[in-house]
Amino acid sequence: MTGYSRDELLRMGITDVEAQESPEDIKNHVHKMVTFGFDRFETRHRSKDGRIIDVEISAHYSDIRGGEFIVFVHDITDRKKNETSLLKFSRAVEQSPATIVITDVKGVIEYVNPAFTKITGFTMDEAIGKSPRILKSGLHPREFYRKLWGTILHGNIWSGEILNRNKNGELFWEDVSISPVKDDKGIITHFVGIKEDITERKKIEHELRKLSQAVHESNVSVVITNEKGDIQYVNPYFSVASGYSNQEVLDKNPRILKSEYHPVEYFRELWDTILAGKVWQVEFCNRRKNGELYWEQATLTPIKNPEGTITHLISIQVDITRLKQVQNELVKAKDAADAATRAKSDFLAHMTHELRTPLNAILGYTNLLSLQVREEPEKNYLQSIQSSGKSLLNLINDLLDLSKIEAGGFDIVPEDTEMISFLREIETLFTFRAGEKGLQLICGVNADVPPVLRLDRTRLRQVMINLVSNAIKFTEQGSVSVSIAVEEARSAREKAKKLVNLHLTVTDTGIGISPEFNDRIFQSFAQQDEKIAVKYGGTGLGLAISRKLVEAMGGEIGFTSEPGKGSVFHVTLKNIPISDIKHVDMTAQEFFSEKSTGKTNTLYQLIEAPDFNHEQILPVMESELLEKWQLAKDTNSVKDAELFAGAVLAAGHKYNAQFLIEYGMWLNQALSSFDVETLEMLKYEFPKIIEKIRNHKI
């Protein structure tokens, strides 16, 4: 065992062969043997050739013949190795993440490791002595288990996947391998089952199957390449779209589809983008195997490994050939429609000019005649001509405006607009018309409205004229109110840019709008009903034009109404810049203070009628009218002429001068039809009016 001879051993001491115990440990063993007469322990000896041997010492002590020790030494090296291996195996089983189950030949569980408890929820005590069928899900047929038992009872290993149910009733998948354990005679004594929970793997496999099926059966082309662009996979639809079979394109570059339609820089940008790890979306003009061109919308995405390195590229390509054809057809149709609209607009512009020229002459001279004719029948005839001519002229103007808008023949041009001046202009235009019907015209502005805003004054004026004109037309008694307010900026960006939302409201006490007409009110040529159209006239174009103008300015227009009680039309222009111009006639606060009836932030009436004598008003009246007449004469502008006409009317009402009211009425009617050339009349008529003011006793 040790390699020493008997003589060599007789000359040696215990410490000469002891490889583990210290001298102190040896003394303790000797003391124990002397005290108790016996000791047994394991230690390690060193052989003659230096090998370490595991030994078991059994020692007896006898005090006969003066005391002697009888020692038996057994070589246990092989046993220790087996014990070490068994310990390793035991620890491996206990610490294994896989479930390990040992049963007898009848299937009764004799051992389960901790992983079994963790996965199934059954404790060791609950499982031992039971059959593995405690995990049975009931979803496998009997034949499944019959084949399993037939395999292992014949001494073979069975492997497969089993859907089990844990203690809580939840289903889980396991990958199972069951091996028979045999004794020395080859008789099966036990079965060992090693199982791995593959529930998550099964879920992933299920999702992958769905994805694979979706890709395979998709009606879009799917191409997967390596990082160099060599094709690794194409789905069946790729062959349908391109005409190339799977075998013809594998390991080829997608440039086999290249049509030469796109420049080299196009593809260089593509590769720079996807190799940088970014998604690229693009439209390709490709060439089929038969030479036909076709269009695809492609999304190319780089695929990266866990280290972030691009390993593959995937391209999803939708055939948009038909869509491109439709788009081209639509572009052609749109160009044709635009050309037709421009032609229509040019025709209308030409025709309206041709129609307005003689119509203006008819209306102008009819107005002049109405000032000279005194007989009632003849005046009625002239008034009929004026009314019909004016209606016809309004229709012509509305048609021209609508055609220009539809053809995009106008631009939104913001300009610095004094809001008080703008409101006065609206008031001036409609003071007489409201007074004729006995209506109260009320205009108002909130005190916090900025003095000057940048907006398209001309377009907004046209909208407000349409709304106020309608309000007066459809109101028989009561009032028409015009108000201006702002909503302060809410966001930091709006505040920094000094933006406000401008709200303009026109309220009347007229006939109102029936609910069934609400959806059609802003449509071209829309009228509530035939009776109203006959009674009040109009083209049905004013609100349609107004909506298009407001939308072109980035705003919204809407209304609320109740039949028999009136309507409220509101216009909102969003993100209107506040002008930095400081010079204005009067701030909103000052104007509000001047015109206020004493109620803070309420509407005020612009028209007042104080009693002044002739000596007091003569210089003021002459100054007010002369300034506006001079402006109209110098600019030759219809707008300035209308302002002058309004000023004449306002002066007539304000100073109770009937001849001014009549003259203002005539101007208003004349200017509704006059072209710019006819403004020459003002240059000759107004000096007579000034002379009349000076000579007239009011």
C-alpha cells in the first residue's frame, strides 16, 4: 500500500508516513485510545513514491504486557473519490435550474430537486409519494402518454415537449428527457426525468411563426440582405412583383432591379443612411425581369446584434405603380381644372368689366336723374332701375370674387392696421343704411385690443362688410352690433412673438336662421328658402366668399342663431402679430373712454346727435368733410370715396343737416356702382356742397 518494506516500516515513526495530521493531533488520538481503548478516524498517508493515500485508521489499546497498540490501516482512496463524485453530483442536482424528478418503476416520485418546487409550486413533501400525473394538463391525448411509457419501460430514453399545469392551475411547457436507471443485472429500478421550462421559448416561437407566416404570405415584398447587401431571403410576393424566382436572387445584390432612373447620389445617400444605423424611407423606380418599370415605396431598416453591429438589412417594399399612375392622372386633371378655372376667371373678369362699364353708366346717370326728377311716378321708375341695377352689379362682383378665390388669384397681404380706424370705417359705411331701417348700429371694442395689428385689412374689411350687410338686411327692428376683442397669448412662444387671437363678432336681432339650414349656410348660392330669397334678395355668395377669405387668413368663421330672435356671427383670426408702430390716431382705451356710456368694457354707441348751432358746427363740419374729400380726390380710390360718403352721412345725422343726408345717400348709391373713373364727379360736386354748408342755416 505504502511501498515500504516491513523492515523499513519497523524503523519508521508515525510522523514519517502521516501526511495530514499534526503531531498534536496524533497525541490527541493516542490519548483517546489510552482513555477509551479504541479510536477510528480517517487521515492521509504518504507512500514511498510520494503519492498521497486516503486511509482509515482503526486502533485498539491494551494494557496487557505493559500496554500495546493494535492498528489496522485500510486504503480508502477509491471510496473517497467515489464520495467526492457523489457529493458533486448531489450538489449539481440540488442546484440545477432544470427540474429533476426520480421515480420508481411504477412512477411513484421518490425525489424532486428545488427547481421542481420553484416551477410547479408543489413542495417536496407534496410531491414525494405521488405520481407525476399531478402535473397533467389534460391537453395531451392518451396515446401520447402510452408511447412515453412504452419507450422507457423498454429501457429507452424518451424526449419530447409536455404541456403541464402547475399547482395554481397555470399551464407551462417543459422540454423533458426521461431515462431508465438499471442495476448491475440490467433490471430497471428507477426513472430519472430532467425537465426544462420552455414556456417563454414557446411563446417566442409562436410569435416567430406568426411573423414568419405574415412575411411569407404578405402582399408586399420583403427582402433581407447581409451587411454587404447580398440577398439572403425574399418572400414569395417579391417574385410576383419582380418576376425573379427565389433561386435567381439569393446571394445577388438588389441592383439587379436597378432601372437607371435614379442618380448615383440617390443610392449613395441611401447607403450612408442605413450604414449609420438609421431607417431610410424612399420611393424606387425598379425594373422587372421582363424589362418593365415599376414603382415601389420601400422602408429599409438595419438589423443589429447585441453589440450594436449591423448584421443584416431588411427592406419592406410596397408596389405603388398604380398609385403613381393615379397621382400623375390627378396632377394632369388638376392642371386641366386649374387651367379651366383660370380661363373661367379670365372670362368672368373680362365679362364683368364689359358688363359693369355700361351698367355703371346706367346707374350713374339714373342717380343724377333722380336728383332732378321731382314727379313721384318717374322717381319710382328710376328707383326700380337703381335697385335692379345695383342687385345685378352686386351679383357680378360676387361672382368675380368667388372665381378669383377658387382660382387662387389673390394673396393675403398683412399690413399694419389701426383697429379703431378699421372699426370707424365699418361704422361709416353702414350708418346710413342702418338709419334708413330705423336700426341702432352699435360698434364696440374691448379696451385691451392693441392699437395696431398686422393683418390683411382689405380681406378682413370685405368679410365684415358681408356680415354687417347681411345683419342689416335681415333685421327689421332692434339693433346690429359689431364688436372686436382679443385673446391674450397663452404659450411662451406666442408671448415672445407678441401674438394674439383676434375675435370679431356681428350680432343682430333679425329673422335668424333655421336649424336645417345650418350645414349649408356657407355654401355658394345657398338661400334659406325661396320666400326669403324673394323678399330680401341677394346672391347667396357673401358667406361662401367670407368663409374662404377667413380660412385663407388662417382663421375660423361660425355662427349661432335662433329663428325669430337673431344671429351671432363670429370670426377668429389666430396668431395675429401686434405691430410695433406707436403712432395711431387714438388708442382703444382712449377711444373707449371717449365713447363709453359709463359701463366698463361694454359696447358703446358710435353715433351721437348733440344739438349744436350753425356758428359752432360750421368750422368743424367743413374741416371734417374737406379732409376726407381731399384724400378721395388725391387718391382717386373708391375706398376713400366711400369713407367720404360715410362722413357726409354721419355729419348730416350728427348736425341734423337734411341736405347732407340726401347728398350722402346719393353718394352711397352712386359709389356702389361707379368705377374709378367716375370719381372725377366728386372733384366738381363737393365744392358746391361746401358752399351750401356756408350758406345754409341749420
